[in-house]
Amino acid sequence: MSWLKKLFGGGLSLAQLQQLVEQKRYADARLQAEQLLQLDLPAAEIQQVTDLLQAAGDGLARLNLEEALAMRRSGDNRQAEEHLQLALEQVASAELREKIEHAAQQAADPEVLAPDGAGAAACGGCGPTAAGSSAAERLELPDADSQLDLILTSYPVELAARYRQKSALFQQAFLLAHSGDDAAAMPLWQQVAASEQDELYWFELGAALARTGELKAARQALETALRVKPEFLLASEALVPVLLAEGDTATAESLLQGMLKKGQEPEFCHAQLCLLCLRQEQPDAALKHARKALGLGVVDPAFLPLAASLLEQTGDLAEAERVLRRLPAGGCGGGISLPLAEFLLRQQRELGKVLDTFNAACRQEPDNPRWQLRVAQTYLARRWKKEGLQLLRKVVVDPRLDAELQQEAKQLLAEQGG
């Protein structure tokens, strides 16, 4: 990442955009690319940003294609169709568009559709149907070389070339890991020859171990990657959350401060230091780092609600709302994000839009009573007391509701005389 210099103030940079694409944070990358394209850039820089925007679009399109195939395997053809439509809206490359259109055409073919009602049954929690499975089996999935090429399209050219030169065993483990099957990949990682165990190997192994919860082994692997190549930023970034999960805040802070001194990924460092300060019950310091991270252009959907919460607690409601409005809207049909909806509920504003968002969340996560509670609270905020109390009495005794939310529900019920 150091080979791209920062070009602009306010946290927008080609370096950060490149990093977002490399980390496969495609939604964040698209947002930042669109922001960069609003600036008055030289033609060469516009081309760089455009190329990265297209790479991010292809990344999102691939994810939606994979999700569509998974939905079809479970017999949920309606959801599969929605993901395919999203993929077609996002895709940039002609080759990937052809694959998506091929999958969409097969979905339209009556011979490969599940029987009537199969999609609805899947939404209700039923398992895959035989027809859904056979439909998926008839899809023409990309071969291993094509899968590798698809994954590496977002990698820097030099790094991608090194992955392509790896052994078949390494590449097989890599593909399994990137498909989400770390359990199947792990035995293969263990068989990779010692001569091939460079920083890329230890990074991939460490990341896989971290995803499976093997924190001690993950730490050892990632530290080995950094001993092999101390300036390998991907390993440093992967190591920080492992250290925090282990509770080793001192080492995590030392690593982050060292990265800051070298000018390495300051937006990432300040975001992680914010989390670290919160663990150490230092809210003022956490807010300071959150503001710095936001100023540098962090758009991570996992970090923005945390930063907004810190701002809200200090009374900076306008800035908290601006941060939350940077979050992508929830669901395929647009709307506002759930964190923004919860914020607006607390402010008693835009309650119609808030209610639509929570109702959609109830449909998408029927086993999560949090959203039923939010619907009840919105009813009451709109002075629909009968409906609000009826739902509130139901949700307050739901054993799936966590303790904090249950206390929130009990307090509201008492206030309403329920």
C-alpha cells in the first residue's frame, strides 16, 4: 500500500481505496470511490479510481452470484433472483456479467426451477429440496483456475502473481478458505511444504485459524509471517484483532503505535485504538481516536455505529447522524440502516421510515426479538398504544431477548402502565 501516495485532505485517498479493495470490503470501496470521483481529479487519477470502483463492483457481484447459487441450492428461488439482479447491477467486467446472465437464464428455465412453493418453504426454515439441489448441480460453476482469477482480481499485480505461482496444494487450500470452508482447508494448509511456507502462507494460515477461533495458534502464525516479512501490513492488520481477542492490549497497542509512527494505515490504527481504549474504559481517548479515524475516511460498517454511539453519548447528535447516514441501507429494497433507524427512534424522528425498517428486519430475522421490541417502541412513539403494548407484552417474556434489552422492555412496560 505504501506505493500509493495520499492525494487529498479529509481522509480520501487512493491508498485507502486500494486497501479497501484488497481487503474485499467492496461496499466500502464503492462508497469511497464515488466520493473520490466527486473531486476535481486529473485524468490519470480518475482512471485509477474508476478501475478500483469497477473491481469493487465485480467483487460485490461475485458475492451476490455465490449467494444466489446458495439460495437456489436451498430451494429459495425468489431470494436467488434478487441476488442475481443485484449482481447484474454491480458487475463491471464482461466475463463475469456473462456468468451472471448464464445463471439468471438457468433460473428462468422451467426445467431448473424448484416446484411451486419450494421457495416459500425454504423461507419458513425447511431444508433443501431435491429439485433445488438438482438445479444447482446443473449450474456451470467456474473451474479452479477461474475461481483463483476471480479472487485475485482485487489484489495488487505483484501479490496476485505470487499466489498464481504457488503449488496446487496451496491454491486448493486458498480457494477453500476463500469459499468459507476453513475446516476443509486446514488439513491442506498443514501439508504445504516447508519450502513454500513464506509470509503469505503464514498469513493465510493465521487468518484461517483466527476465523476458527484458534487464537493462540493464529497469533503464532501471524507473528511468524511478520518475522519473515516485518513490513507485511496484511499480517499486522490481521494480528491486531487476535491480540485484542486474547486480551493482550499492551502488545496490540504497541503494534498499532508502531504502525502509526511508520505512517502505515493510520485510519485502521485509529479505529483499532478506539476499540482498545473502550476495552480499557477510557471513553475520552476512544472518542479522540474515533474522530481521527472518521477524519481519515473510515467507512467500515462495523466501526461506524460504534463511532456514532460515542458521538451521541457526548451530545454531538448532528455528527452522530451524519456518520450513521454513511452506512449502506439495509435489505435489497433500500430504506435506511438499522443503526440509523435505532438512532432516529431515540430522537423520535422519521418514525414511518423507522417502522418500515424494523418491520423488514422482523421478516429477515424472525428469530431475533430485538426487532419486535423496536417495532413495539415505534408503535408507542407514534401513539399507537394498543398495538404497542400488545407486542411489548409478548416480547418482554421472550427468552431469546438478551438481558439488557429485556430490562429496557420491562422499564418501558412499567412506564406505559402495562
